[in-house]
Amino acid sequence: MSAASSNKNKCPYMYKKQFMIAIVAGVVILLISASRSQFLETIGIPRGSGVTDDENNGLVSRHCSLAVEHRRRLAASLVEVQREIHRLAGKQTIIDAKWSLKIAAVAEELDPRLLLVTKANWDYSARLPDMPALAPNKDRHVCPEVYHGPMYDAPYNQHGMDPESCTYVPKFNKVLTVVLPAFKWSTHEISFVTSQIRNVHDIPIIAIVPSVIDIENMTNITIQKASENSDEAKILNSVVGSIKTPYVLMGTDLAHFSNQSSLERLVRVLDEVKEVKIVAGAARDISGHWTHGCLQMKMANYQAFYTTGYYHSKYECMYCDDILTPFVASVQLMKDMPFTKNLSSAAMYRDWFAHVRSTGHLSMVCPDVMFFVNNHTSMNQSDWLMIAKKWSLEKILSFDDKVYNFSCDSVGISCKNPLSIIRSYLLPPCCIAEMEKYLSYLTSYGLKHNLSHELQAGSALGAVKMGGYLPWDYDTDIVFECQDYPTWLKANTELKPTGCRTEVNQKYKYITVNCPHFFLELYCHHYNATSRIYLPKEYHNIPTTINYSGRDVIVSSNPGLHARNRMGIDSLKHAAHWRTLKVSSVGKAKGGYENPGVWNKCKNPKHHSCLDRHPGDGNLPFLQPFIIL
């Protein structure tokens, strides 16, 4: 993910020195592979302390017995970061700010003393009254806060964290501009919301309004008219491009405004948390329902998963991947990363936040700031289809717990050249389903005509490891008894609905079934029998079957043994297909690959389904990409 030189100054996390990645990778690896003595020191037992080995073992045991699941979760967090760093090591790239959050959270759980804050190294959202005031800072846009304690404004607690008085910050009308995307608002709504903002702030306001309404008498705001068929993103990008202040409030669907919506609080967080470029508040709709609107989002394996919640926080604000509420953002960020055109309003914001995350920036929601909106964000099938097309997604699990499925044709995914796909990416699920359909027709033909057959080679390995097709394969291997060769050759009639046809490669020995995008290879077993001859004689007529993507498919009599002996050392680990990865003589001697777990470098490193984003071991990251253990 090499950064273009023209963009190198747009992101503060772009490093010129390639060894920076390698250093961070080394730190993570050290954390993961810390020696026993290092571990003891971490929990407070220094080397040479005189503690016996038995006592040390007891301490380690007691510490580790806190919860196996807990330790596994910590390890998983470290490995996730290490995997991303490893795939980018040695490159000029963007450092994802979330890596720092995850490593710091693990460190804090392993030893809370590491992040112990005292008055000497105070790092909280507000100072205490008995602490000296902060020195003037010209980089600040708003005054810092002081916390007066829990009883300061009890029992309603509308105050307590209050701004200090300071004179070194600019006037707020030089700090923030409000943009109201009022594409469908009435004249009354526009007038009311702007007047409520004016009651609290004398700041620039730009309203994007329908061209058909008359608001000529509103002289205290800038009006941008939009026709009914105007592209929302294009207009918003143009408006943002005209803003002179460093920050902007995107006041989407505002119904009201009051001092409950503290814009200074949001700007303060942007001033102080440098890796964060967007900060939002919670939202209350006109029926009274409140939500913080903080989303976590992950894309993997041609799927996207959105869930409401947070993993990390700072300054009483939640770190988020996406936000459903009005937000304040850096104007420079919005100029550098404009909205994508031709998307619906909700889809436009989902797409934009996904792009922001892909650059390593973070967003936050401060739930103490509350905006008043007409309705909370909702999205339907059509909205999500726009996201699916943009990000090549077959399935989306929405933040409202609804599941949306899309066909490959509807989102522009093609299975035309599977070998080209698997050089960098997982095969899309719809392409795997296509190959499994061909296999189903062929094996049904075999069962219908009582033909002995079984999956072999990589297909058998996929059955063992994945319970289905390997998502980096592009053919299927089947072995059959030579005496059945003429019958298999007549499979064209059964295969006609699929568009597949049989072709003789080697008479009486090798048949290829050529399908629209894939092919299946049928080999005649030279022993004239399948592996059932190695089962106890009582079972010779009962083939071994395995659940293969929801249906039973005949495999080798002992599929695990076949896979181990055929595919060789470390066969349960993964590697790119041999047609896409050079195999050394050592690798061939080991049965397949010199270093299982190695993938090709991804053509587009930002793509959610790059093979090198995945571990070289285990099936759950492929079968259940959103599971957390």
C-alpha cells in the first residue's frame, strides 16, 4: 500500500522511513514471544529476587488461571495487529492509529501500572481544581476544561466538566462552520434550526436547500440551492471546499439545537487527540429515543459487519469506525477525502467513513454531547446495495441486525477468471458456489449411475480443512474406477443445464469437464479401484462421506490420512495455489510448499479479501470472519 508522493503530507501517520514498520513489528513480536522471565518481571517478580522455581511456577499459574479465554483474546488482539504489520513491513505506508489502541489496551490488561496516570503525567480530558492551569497553547481552538467533582451540580449534573476562562484561543466563528444538508427540509425547519444555532453561537452557517423553496429573507446564513436531481455528494464537496474555518459540523437531519450540543467539547477532543479527525455527539430523536451512534465495522471475505458499540475510549469518548449522528470533522480531511458521488445520503456516509478508516484515521463519539434529530439513521436494501457495489460485498450485516444478501451480478463481482482472482484475493462466495454447483451435478450423476468416485488432492484437502471448496483453488479433482470411463464420458446430458462439457485429455484415463469459468478433472485410478479397498471388508460397500458445503460428498476412505500423505508436511496450514506461487525443490520434497502460510502480495492491499490479510493456519478466519474468541 505504497503512498503516493503527492499524498505524503496529507496524513500525519505517513512515514518515509521504511524501517518504522519493521520496528513496530519487532515490538509486537517481542510482546507475543516474551520469555518466562520477562513475563515474571511484567507481573512484578524481578530476576534474582530469590523466588524459587516452584513459587514462580505458582505465580505464573495463578496469573494465567485468571481465564484461558481472556488470555486467548489478548493474544488474538496482538496477532491481529502483528499480521497487519507483517504484511506491510518494509513498505512506505500508512500507520493505522487503531494498532496503537489495541496494543495499549493489551498492555494495560497485562499490567495496569504501565498506564498509571498521576498529576505529574496527567492525561485526562480535564484538570482538577487544585492543579495549575495549562500553559497557553496557540494550537488550541477552545479553552481546556476543569472538573469540579461529582457533587458540583448534583443531582442533575448538567455541569461539572466546565471550560476554563482563557484568552489565547480564537473566536469560535473562526473555528467552526455549520453545514446543514437540508436537501428535503421545509422553510420552517431551516429557519427554526438556524435560529436555534444562533441562540448559542455566532458562527458561519451554510444551508443546502431545495431550489423550490423561498428563503430570501434569511440573511444571516449562506444559502446553497439544490435541484431535486442534484447529486448530494457533489454539492457537499463544493460547499466544504469553500469553508475557511478548520472544522465543520455536518448537521445531518437536525431538528433543534441547544447548549446540550456542545460544539466546543467536540473541537476540544479534535485538538487534543491528534489521531482523531472526526468527533460526533449522541442523538435524541423527536420521539425521545437516544442513541450514541458509535459503530464498529469490519469487511472481510466479501462481507461487511456493522455493530453498535465500542472497544476503546479516551476522554469519555468512544472510538468508532463509523458514526450515525451529526459530527464535527477536520475540513482538511474532508477536502482530501471528498464524498463519493451518486450514492444515497446514508450510503454516502457509510462509504465515506469506510474510506476514512482505510487511511488509518479514527473517529469518536462523545455521548455527553447530544444533538436533536428528526429521525435516527436507517438504511434499506437499496441503500446497502450501493455500498455492496462500491466495496464488492455479497453480504452485509447491518447495525439494525438485519442481513442483506446480494448476487454477484448485482454488485459487479465476476467469476470469469478465477486464476487471476486467487493470485491476490479469496474467491468470492458466489464463485465458490458456482464451482460447488458443478461438482454437485457431477457427483449426482455418479450416484445415479452407481459409479465409484471420490474427491482427491486439493479438493480432498478442502473437504478436510474447510468442509468445502478451498477459497484459493480454481479446479476440482475427482478419481474414479477405470472400468467406468465410458459412463463418465457420457455425463454431458446431465451437465447440459450448467453449460459444462466433458473433454477427453487422455483416453481411458483422464477427462476434463470444462465449465463456463472453472474446470473439473476426473482421473481414472490405475489400480481400478477407489480407496475403499483399504477399509475393513465389512465397509467396502460404504463410502466415506463428508459434509461439503451442506451436502454429503464421497471422499477418500480416510480423508485426513489422504490429505496428510498427499499434501505433505504442514498440510493443515495454508498457502497460495501452486499455479500462482513458485515452489522450490525443498517445497516439492515436503509435499507442496517450502513455507506454508505464505501468500502472494496483494494487488490492492486495501481490499478486504486480500489473501495476505488472512492467517496461514486455521479455518475459522475464512468460515467465520467476524467471530471473536
